[in-house]
Amino acid sequence: MLGPTVVTSLFIVGSAFKEAATSKGPSAQPITSAPGQRGVIPHWDLQSSSLVEKDLARVSEPGHDTSAWYRIGTSRCTIMGCLLAAGIYNDTDLWYSDNLSKFDARQFSVPWVYRNEFSLAAKDGQHFMLETHGITSRADIFLNGKQVALHKCQAGSYGGHTYDITSLVEDDNALVINAHPADFNYDLVQGFVDWNPPPPDNGSGVWRDIAVKQTGPVSMGRVSVSIDMEPPVEKSPAKVIVRAMAQNLEDHAVQLKVKSTVTGPSGYGELSSCQDAVVNFGPGESQPVEIAHMIDKPRVWWPKQWGEQPLYETKMTFMVDSKVSDVSRQSFGIRTVTSKVNGHNDTMFTVNGHPFQVIGGGYTADQFFRWDRERFLAIAKYSLDMGLNTIRLEGMMEHPELYETADELGIMIIAGWVCCSKWEAWKHNHDLQLDPVPYWVENDYQTANASMMHEAAMLQPHPSVMAFLVGSDSWPNDRATRIYVDALRNAHWQTPIIASAARRGYPEILGPSGMKMDGPYDWVPPNYWFDTEPSKDRLGAAFGFGSELGAGVGTPELGSLRKFLSQGDMNDLWARPDKDLFHMSSNRSSFRNRKIYNQALFQRYGPPKSLDDYLLKAQMMDYEATRAQHEGYSSRWNANRPATGTIYWMLNNAWPGLHWNLFDSYMHPAGSYFGTKMGCRIEHVAYDYVDQTVWLINHSLVQRGKRKIVVELIDLDGNILSTQSFHARTQANTAERAGKVSKVSKVSNVGFLRLILFDEQGVTVSRNVYWLSNSIDALSWKNSTWYHTPVSEFADLTALSSMKTATVTLRPSCSSSGSGDSAQKSQLLELENQSSTPAFFIRLNLVDEAGVDVNPVQWSDNYVTLWPNEKLQLLVGYSDMEVEGGKVTISGGNIKPSEILLGGCNK
């Protein structure tokens, strides 16, 4: 064993005949030059196997002619990702209207061949390893005319392996990867279930980096870092145990000197600890090595909302005969994560000893599995800006950079396998809609073992990783469970291992998951989340741990819709409300149309008169929906049956989608984003639609003390119906009722409710406005399905469309300042309602000089409602454009559209 992967020395003799041909040739610079170095194959030549000679051993000989192949300038890409990178296709065209449904995917029914020539400084005493990290769906590997791996072994999107290629390497080398076609349903690969249509190639290809590693006589596997500390972590020393598997690659005994250092966080660069050890190895022997360090006063890593994210670095060096044999560096954070199933059979997490309510979203990769670190950085920053603290990865484990980014930013990660496919082809899973059902055979268990060992080792050191779900909709059988658990524990996994994301069953060795997967996935009204009794009938309402749920919203605004829908497609949104829409979900999905959503929109807000009217009402629906879900769960944190976690389904889309997102695929935030941001504020006041009470919510660990809540209810003309003040003391990490709103019954049609939370100094901490009908939506719980609870009578909000016009102004403020991020600009704006009428649902949008949306963008608040003559200051942060020439457009429910130039200010 080498770390988590088997070091395989397997090559099959090929033809000795060398074709006289030309190729691009290897790079003159060796991709590694010293022990401990790892060189990634930087680019590829790519071609369909139907156009390549059948003897791939010959193709893997240096000098083979690839002049007719595609030149791919990236190190990792699926076949479609490669062809997109090479400019053969472009996603703008593929994603427009229903173009993707017309794509001829027959070219991907055969393997495709990746080829690269590279240089090495091959010399005696040095060893070389070929490292794969998963190739979809499986691959044959050839190097310098010899076969290194068979596709039976190199299988699965996550099947990482290390192959000893020392006897094969030369100064000039040629590597060939023959990537076989994938089937999401029948292979152990990553897939999108019904979230969106599959890519034409089903994600086949070299989607993760392939690398060559150089070592001396003893090689080092992946480094793991274990943390041992007692609560309270703020006052406890930390024992840090650094481990790695060592393998003697020689045919004689060697003595290994191991040196391990731990260096303090950036800015605190002192050497925290340095330890040595000596280990003797017999010929070819492998054994683990570990070194313990004591950190007396550690700087603890926290989720972003609770503190800082200091990262330590460990460096482990192997020395043989006073020469470096191998070396590895690994960053880590000092923190603890635990979970337990409470008396209600609900999972509850703790981080650093403190109860941690999970508030997150379900992530998906790009439809073509293209990784973009800057894009994920923007996604993670959006998540934190909304107040989320967790991202769930269902079978989308991506790349090491994802976890590095999460570590740096302080957002927690729940990883795990995907549902509804080969991954869950168990005899006990009667929900798998595949014919025939691809029950696992022996090779599948081997692939699963390699996959779990690889992912466990990759994820283990990262402080952001808080759990691994070995099942999603279904739990694994006993044999697979044992494989998963053993692999995780062998990687020194310290965070929870959970059987599945549902409560349908569990393997004995793990016990109940404590998570529910009872929906909804389509639209439900705001009061759904607060209607929690009796809990046996209330499915996704705010109690327990909802592993994936939401009202199915996420409607893009017009600037984004125009990028991927034709005019006819956009008209269908409102003129044909029951039509199946290509950009909803896959054709196998129950969510191919917006019928349930549109019925509610038409009934509650009135039939739309135009596309603009439809989109305005859709944003109102989306804002209501996401705010209510997050406020419902946040307010029930300390209930008798607490709401321990909620994962909104979904965080983002793999392509330009029409639902299931908190921001669209162009990174434009809209109603679902700002509703979430309002509902997840770290200190907050929320309205309970069911019992008409006000909740005081505190997600922080340090904020406490006296608070004042001012409550005001007005009608659509601005007449005051009631005014109240509640005084309370807020406690850290709690939620409690603060009082009951009076005279809600006095609302004749629709009223506005404003809640403002003030701290002890009178500073506004949270401001929250609701639009309320004189009756709430009536839910038919007894007719619920797994994805939806019907409404028997809808709330009437149609009066919002007949409000008097309000006059609002927007002015740049002279007190604008930078955000502290050199790459981020910001501008303070003052929004004012100059009318005696409320200004409802004001949408501000930052555009460039040409009127194109600026993305990503961060607003302190948006989609706001102003009281008569009320002023509100808003901060907008952005990048990639200068202030000069930029504009902010203003639109809303009862205001006339306008715009202002950004920059400058009126004193």
C-alpha cells in the first residue's frame, strides 16, 4: 500500500515496432526534477478512438503522429470539456433554447484517447509514480509502448490509483489514456440525476489531473492530520498527529529518517513544533509512520460566522542516507466536529464543542465538469454573504482546490455519494427506477473501495469537512458499508460518517442517519415551514435535519434569461404556464414544468400581463419562499424538537436553469438569493406566519445583551394599523419568541409588516418587511407527496398590483469606501421613498455601460420595501469594472423604472 492507493506495477508487452511519424514532442523541461516533486500532465492531444489505430501501445510510443488530433491546453477535462476548451463547441450556443437536445452524442459511444509527451530526468536511485485521481468511467493506460493499467482496475470517477512506472520511464515519454464511455445509471461515476440533462459525453474522460511523482528509495503516501483536544477548545492544548504511509521501493533494507514540522498560521509564522523519528524497513516493506506534536495555545479554526480561519502547515520529509527521498506539505486547521442523534432521531452537529445548526445549500458541478477555482470562490463568497454556513456535495467532490477554498473562507462541507444510480443499486432499494437494476458485482466493490480510499485521504486534513454521507436517498448494503467505513477510518477520519441523507433505513454498524428527505422540492407557501405539529404529518416543516428541501424556486432575471432563452421560450414562461420547459430539469424528472409554481403565482398575485410582470411576481414568490424556509428553521433551533439543519435544494445550477438555485448560472443574484440573505442574518427578527409571533434569532457565539424590536403594521396606502415595541435579552446561539403581532386581523386585503431589531446602542441590527394577506395559504397536508404539499385555498395578494405609484430616489453617498478587498470596489447608496405610499419590492441592479449585468455582485440588501418617506442606506460591492460608466437600474412593484450613474455623490 502507498497511502490510500495501491501501488500497482502492471504493464503488458506491446509491439516493438515503432511507426515513423511526427508528433508535437515532449517539453524540454522535465515535469519533475527532484524527489518529492509532483508534475501534473499539463495538456493533452485528444482524438476519438474510431480515428486512432487500434494498437494503443504503439500510440503511446514517443514520436507518434498526432497532428490531426485536437490540441487541448488544459490539464483536466472531460471529452466535452476538452472540446469546449479547444473551441470546437461553445456553451453559449449549446445552452441556448433547446439546442443541447439536438446535439448528436453518437461520437461519444466509443472511447476517446488522451495523449501527452513529457520529459523526465530519469536516473538511477530515483523512482517515478503515475498518479490518477479518477477517470470517467474507466481507462486503459499506456506509457512508452507498455500497458500500465487495465480499465477493470482504473475504474470510477473517484477511483484514484498510484502506479509504479520506474521501469518504464525514459528521458522522453509518451502517455496514453483510453477513456471509456460512461453511463450515469450503470457506472460508479458522478452524475446529475434529474437536476439537469446529462452532458452529451456523460462526463467521460480525464476530469481530474494526472501527475507523475518523483521519489527516492522510500515513497510517502498522502499525509493525514488528526487533532486531539478537550473542550472548551478555546483553552485547551492540541495534540496534532501527522501520519503517512511509507513504502520502501528498493529490494534491500533501508533506514528512514522522518522529520515533521508544524508551522503556525500565516502571519504567525513561528515554528510551532519539530519532531524526528527513525524507522527501519525491510525490502519492499510498507508501514505507517506517525509523529505527534503538542501545540500549547493553538489558534482554533472556526466557521466564518463564529470566528477566524487560521491554517497551520505540516511538512513531512523522508531522508535516506542524508538525502531527501520524499516530502509533502499539508495545510490543516485545529478544530473538532461531532454529531449525535437526539431523542427525536434527528442528527445534531457540534463544531468546537458548540451546537451547530447547519444552514446550507446543495452544490452541483458545471454540466461539463469544468472546474474554475475563481467561480467556486465566488459561489462560496455568495454562500457566506447569504448567511449560509454549509455546502452539501452530493456526489460532486470536485478537486482539492474546493476544500482549500472552503478552509480559507470558513464554510463547512458535507460530502457524500450521489443517489438514484449505480451507487445505490441495492436489493433493499425499491425506489431505483432502472431496468435492469445494475446490482453490484465483485468489481464494483473494488471500485468503491478505491474510490472511498482516495476521497477519504483527499478530504481528511481539511477543517471545513464536517461529515461524509456514504448514502444519499438509500443506505449502502452491509458489505459496501464496511468498505466505506474501513477506508474512512484507515484514513484517520475524525468527523461523522453518516449512513444516508434519509431515514428509510440504515446499516447496523452506523445506525440511523438522523436526517429526513421528505421534501418539498416544489413550491410551498411561506407558512409551510412554521406549521410543525403534528410532526409525523408535517414532512419538511421546520424540525429535525432536512438534508435536501426547498420550494423549488430560483427564477433568473431578464438579463440572464435573454442569454439562454429565445423570445418564444421566455413568452412560454407566462403565456403557457403548464408547458414542459427544457431548462427546468432532465426529461426523466418530475420537475419538467412550472405548473405547481405557476398555479400559486397566478392565484396569489394575479395572472401576469407580460413577461416583465411575470418576472416581478416570480421574484416576490422566490423571495417569500427562501426567506420563510430559513426563518422557519432558524426560529426553531431551540424548540422542543429542534430544527437542527436545513440544506436548500439547490445552491446553484450546472447550466442555465429555471429553478432550484439561490443565484443563476451567470452568478446573478435575485429573489431567492435576497430572501435567503434576509432569512439567515446572524442576528435577526422573523415573523411566524402561523401564530403571528416575532422571533428573536441569534446565530452568533458572542453577541448577547439587551435588544429592542419595533413592530409596525400598515396598509397599502401607508396608514398605520398597529405599532409595538418588544424588549428582550438575546443569548448566543439561540432563538426565542419575543412577542405577538397585534391587529393582523385588521388587514383588509394586503398589509405590510416591518420588524426592526436594535442593539443596546440603538444601532439597527436587522430590518425585515413582509407583505401579508388577510388569510394565510391553507395547506392540504393529507394530500402531500414526496415533493409537494398542495394548497386548498391560496392567500390573496392581488391587491399589490393596484397600489398607488410611489416616487423613489437613489443617490450615491459621499461616505462610500473600499471593502478592504483590493479586488473589490464598493459604493454606498441612499435609497429614499419620497411618497406617502409604501414603495414595494424595489429591485436594484448594477449594470455596465452597455447595460449588461455586473456579476458577481454583493448587495447589503436588495428587493426592499420602504415605508412612506423612509430612507435606507445600501452598500454594493463588485469587481471587474470601473465605477465610471456603471449604472444602477431601479424597478419594483409600484415604482417607475429609472437608473442612475454609479460614482460621484450628491452632498
